[in-house]
Amino acid sequence: MSSLWSLLRRVPWSLWAVLSVGVALFSYRYVVGIGPFPEEITGNLFAFPWLSIHAAAASTALLVAPLQFIARLRKRFPRIHRITGRLYVVACVIGGLTGLPLAWGATAGPIATAGFGILAILWLWTTMVAWRLAVDGRFAEHRRWMIRSIALTAAGVMLRVYLGIMLTLPVEFYEGYRVIAFLCWVPNILLAELYLRRGQRVSAPAAA
């Protein structure tokens, strides 16, 4: 029974990892110019030059993120973990910085600008805190902040999931897109916080 439960616990992570890699590979098309591209995206006031740079960085973050949670890789090949970790941080920083002008130029208006702008700022903040903690050797805290960062990175996956669902509903595109500007990341960070708080409660008796 314990082995079955352990397997079931891995299913959500495995599904996210597959979606993360799939979305990353698909999104590289913005870098190499393989269309067609949605007008709602290319119509962004600051699509050039920031869209292709943002797509390259965010896709790389999505591609690398699942590797950071493979415990066996961290233990057996710590050098690889450090290299991919640095790549992830650089990708997040570039993705966050380029996300700011793209948020400002969002075709769906000020609500979408607020949603994507706050996401970009929080993405930058959580990633930089996680990086600083790793440099200082505070690895337990580093892991907690990396979970927050990757929860925000996963907005790139959830954005596409929600867009796919929205297109099946009788909802005007821009109305739905304004909601998704928040929906793609707010539940992610809330779930991450719940997970971290639950971990604290479980480990508290052992620490005492």
C-alpha cells in the first residue's frame, strides 16, 4: 500500500514535468519564427523585441525546472544541479524583466497588465531570494523559495491550460484573458504556500 501511495503522489509531479517540457518546446517557436501566432499576443505594444527574448527565457526555465526536483540527480551529480540551477535563475531573471514591458503592452488592457506585471515582479523576487540563499549555503530555505519560484514559472503551463479550457466556453476572449492573467499564477503560489506550511507542521515534532 505504501508503494502504491508513493506512486500516486508522483503522478501530479510527473504530469507537470511532462506539460512543462511540452509547453517549453512548443513555445520556442516564437524564437525561431514558426507560426501562426495569435494576434492577441503579437499585437502587444512591446512584442518587438521583447516577445522572442521572453519566450526563449521562459521556455528555458520551464525546460530546466523539473530537473531541480530530482533528488537522485542532486545527490549523485551536484555539479549538474548547480549548473542547471544557475541556468534556471538566469532564464527566470531575463523572463521576468522582459515580462514587465510585455505586461505593460498587453492587448487585454490594464487588468491583464496588472496580473502579468505582478507575476513578473514576484517571479523575479522569489527567484533572486532562492539564488541568494543558495549562495549563502542556507539550502533548506533555498528549497522553500525555489518551490515558490517554480510555482510561478508554472504559470506558463497553466496559462495554456486555461486558454484551452476557455476556448471551449461561451466567453469573450479578452474577458477570459483578463481572468487568466491572475488565474494562471495565483492558485499556484497559494498551493505552494499550503504545501510549505504543511511541511513545517509535519517536521515540527521531529525538530523538537
